[in-house]
Amino acid sequence: MNVLVFIQRQGVQLYYMDQQAPIACVLPPSTMRDLEIINEKELESFLAKALRPVSPKSQMQAILLLDDAVCFSSALEAGKEDEIKKTLINDVPFLRVANTTVTLTTGSLFVTTNQDLYESIARVLEARMYSVIGVYPWVAIQQLQILKPGEVVGTQFVKRLFDAVSSLKQVAFSYHNQFVPPVVPATYLKPAATQTSRIGWSIFLSVALVYILVMVAIAFVRT
């Protein structure tokens, strides 16, 4: 199962691959304000009400998509790329800034965002056994035309988005997946089979021993 987590200024929307309509999770200012997660415990509490539970035997992959409203961007001019990038990074009011460059038909766009924002959301997801496989700006998705003209975000778009993950690496924001799949407890079928096998061998050996004793006794009587 896959889910798209669309991060917006007021919260997140969850698009599960088998559900056309999104699940909206509006976050209050006490949880998220000015593109900052103020209280991660509250964030976890709100998302827990919206996220589907994941069993240890199943797998849930998630893509984080950042709306234009939570990103900052500047067009890159030939010969001034480094200067423009440095200026934008310095102007963004966050301690940790993630960035990527998106190639447009008219040039290139340098995009930045608050790295702590999406990492906080990703931590909550991974704590609930969701594996985050990528974080991308919305503008990159539009440029690559994964969303068809006139199409609304829905199940078909989510499917195409996950199918395009390999080609999206060049426009991804930096993220290191911290999710470690839980170890599924071993069933007792194998030990039970081993125990049954041991019982079978014990019976066989007992019968064989009785047979040998009987044969020895018969031979002794004949002699």
C-alpha cells in the first residue's frame, strides 16, 4: 500500500492509493505555525487519528510532497547561480534548509524549504511503520507533468507518482529514511514440526528396540 502525504501551510492531506478522496488533517497553530512544527507530540496525536494502522506483516510506503506555499524559489541566471542560491538560503528564516534545483523549459529554478518541517512529519510517519521513500517540491511534479492537464490529485496520480520515483531522485529534497522494518515473530509451526518429528523417531526407536528384544528372546528359547 502507498500513500501521498501532501504538506501544506495549514496541515497535511493524505492520499491513499485505494481511496480517491483525501483525508485532511488541519493542524492548529499550537502544532504548526509559520512552516515550523511547534509541538511534535501534538503532531503525532493529530496524525494518529488520520493515518491507517500498519500491521507488522504489511508494508506502507509514503511520499512527501511539499506545496508551493511551503517552499521558496528563485530562477537561476547564467553565471549567477551560486550567488542566487546563497542569497535565497540566507533569506529563508529557518535553521536548517533543504534545497533542490528543478529544470524548467525556460531555465532552472532553485527551490528551498524548511528541512525540520518535513523531517518532523516523516518521523511521526516512520514511528507508525510508514516508510518515507522520497520528499519532493510540488513544482517539480508539475514540470515533469506527472499530473495530467485538468486532472485532480487522486488515485491515478498517486500511482503514477510512485511509478516515477526513480526519475524523481534529481529533484528530491535531502532525506535519510530512518525506518527499520520490525522483525516479524517466527511462527511455531516449524518448532512444532520438529517436535513431531522427534516424537516419531522416539516411537520408531522404541518399536525397533522391542522388536530386537523379542527376536533375541526367541533365539534364546530355541537354543
